Amino acid sequence: MRPLERGPRAVAVVPAGGTGVRMGVRMPKQYLTVGGVPLLIHTLRVLARARSVAGIVLAVPRDRVQRTEALLRRLPVPKLSRVVPGGADRQESVWLGLQAAPAECEWILVHDAVRPFIVPALVERVLAAAAIAGAATCGLPVRETVKRVRESRVEATLDREGLWLVQTPQAFRRDLLSEAHEKARRDGYSGTDDAVLVERLGARVAMVPGLPQNLKITTPADLRLARLWSPHR
């Protein structure tokens, strides 16, 4: 698919409010470094290089807003519009970032702060798919055998046909994403990504092939792997 060439460009909302519990460190994982640079800076810089991204809203832990602003003065990121306090979980952080996006913005791109190995071309493909369907995500088809396990015992082997492992970025018409978040808030529903909130409305979400290297860095092993990859960035 071609990048958006005419039509509105997107504002990227980057939830970076995590505390790093699974990483086993006191510092939130998005501030850990790869190649001497914090993960979130790597991620923001890739988003800023995407032609169809007009601005970026970053949602960080409430107690780290000022320190993050200081970090960004030292390591500036083009197109960064605002740093806002995030919420208690990822979904609330996206919601708060969405509220901070400029009112004239018609398209929203959501991307995890701890997925630094995306490329601008993937951002453009997801936005192009969203321009047709109204919403799009990216991911990879499941290639391994999938089993459901309970208490260390296999309960069933699942049919992997049509199963995908979902990544970000994800892109949406702003009004559609806002409606999906508002419904989730009314219902007390918590989803693992923004696409599932849109799916709950019965709306179509397009799928775009993602990247094998589009790792979400959540554990010490993920961080070690990212640091091995960093010379190739």
C-alpha cells in the first residue's frame, strides 16, 4: 500500500506509562537504554521520520513528566507536540493522550513506547490501510503449534489457521477510536490493545503484515536481545 498522499495526516499517541514490573527494575522500562539512548527516544525518533505523522503526544508516568521533558530537551525529537501524564494502565494512557491530540487531527496512530524496532514504512502501511477501512493494526501470522494450558497441563491444541500475533502501530479515524474508548469506559471494559475496543463496536479493523523484529521489550531477556540488535539500527 502507498503512504497517505492527500488526506489528513496522523498524530501519534505513544503510551509510555508502564512501571516495568516484569522487567524487575525500579526504573520504568521505557527509560532503560539501548545503545546509550532510552528506549522511548528510539521509538519517538522512528515515528518522527514517518512522513504521515504530523505530531506526537507522549503519555508518561505522572511523576516523570518533568524529568521526561528535561530528557527531551537533551535528546530532542522532531514533531513531539506534548508530554502528558499517563493513566493507571495502558488503555487510560492512550485515552489521555487522545484527549491531548489537536482538535483538528482526524487520524490517530497508537504505538507502544517499548517497540523501538519499527520502521517508517510500516507506519505508512498501517495508516494507508486505516485510510481505507477506518482502522488498522499490524501483526504476524502464527506459525507455531498453539496449545491451551492450565496448571502446567495441556487442555487443547488450537487451530492456528487465521491466528495472528498483534503488534503496534495501530491507526484509527479519531472519531472511531474516541467512540470505542468512551464505550469501554462506560462498560468498565479493559482491552489489551486499541483494536479490540474498536472491534467491540462491530467496526472493521484491517490487518497489515508487521515485522519479526518489532519486539515489545517487557522482560530482561527482551532487553538483552534489543541491545544485541542495536548496532544494526
